[in-house]
Amino acid sequence: MKNRQYKFWISLVLTTAFGIVNAQTLKVDRAKSEITTSGTSSLHDWEMPLTSFESSTTLKNGQGTSYLITGTQFTGEAASLENDKSLMEKKTREALRADKNPLIIFKQTEDATIDLGNGAAPVVVKGNLTIAGITRPVQIEAIGQKVGDDGFEATATIKIKLTDYKMEPPTALLGTIKTGDEVTVHVDMTYNYGEQLSNNLLP
């Protein structure tokens, strides 16, 4: 019995001192994270940042320096896509049907493995993406890396066709200005162990 208790306390000390844990849920640090959508039109290229979003992910210890990424969730407010031109914002919200489908949602459906032994490393995250009320499976090719002692950063560039989500590419001036069907989402997310969800966006 004493030997068993001794092993327990040694394990507890090591876990506390070196941060050895089986699984840890991380929350997004919105002050250090950025999501921007860009695309083309018949007049000029455009860019719109998403200013209101939440996300979380879980890292589990694997073999050696590998980790399992699981349970990643993301929720953003469709109406928080901003542009310095009010007409562009209006047309974008109409295309997203933001009045009836206010949230853009991603939920990971398969565990992903990443090896962080040599710094930044590629990882493929599969899940379901819901835009304008339409859900489709997606495969996100990202780059992940540890940040300090308690952080994780993920960057990705995601190509999306509006018509895949039954959205009509926005037009203006009686159709003389048309946006392209494909948009690019640039994702730069920083997650921390100590972050707390700042609102109730996550379902």
C-alpha cells in the first residue's frame, strides 16, 4: 500500500512540475487570432475580416512528440464580416442569409495527429463546415506549432466556393459588379490553456 501511494505522489509531482497531461482543452486567444476572407470582383479584389468568433480544441499526448488533435470547434457570427464599404457588408450578409443563419460553424469529425518535435508541422483536420445553413464536409490543411509553455498556434488557407453552400455570389449596380464564386479564408489562430470562453457563441 505504501509503495502504491509513493508512486502516486511521484506521478503527481511530475505532472505538476513538467505539465505532463493526457489531454488538455485549449481556448482561442482572440486578441492574438485573426480570420480574414478575401476574394475577387469585376471591379477590384476585396477583403473582409471576421471580428466575432470563438473556438476550442483538445490536445492529447501521443507517442513521443506526437499529439492528437480532437474535438475542434469554431463558431463565428456571419454578420461580423466587416468591410469599409457598407454596400459590400449588406450584400455579403444577404448572400450568407445571416438573418436566418447567423452562425458559421466548424466541428471536427475525425482525430488528427501532429508531430511537434521539430517546431511547426503540417496537420490535416477533417470536419463539417456550416455556412448559410448548409453543411458540407471539409478537409483543412493547416500548420501547427507550440507557442511558449501553454500555447498552440494553427494557420491555414481555405478555399471555399459560395455556390457549394447554395449562395449566390454578391452583385451590385444592377449586376454590373460581380464577385467571384471562390473565396479564400485566411486563418491564424492562437490557443492557450488558460483562456476562457468570452461569450456563448459555441453551441
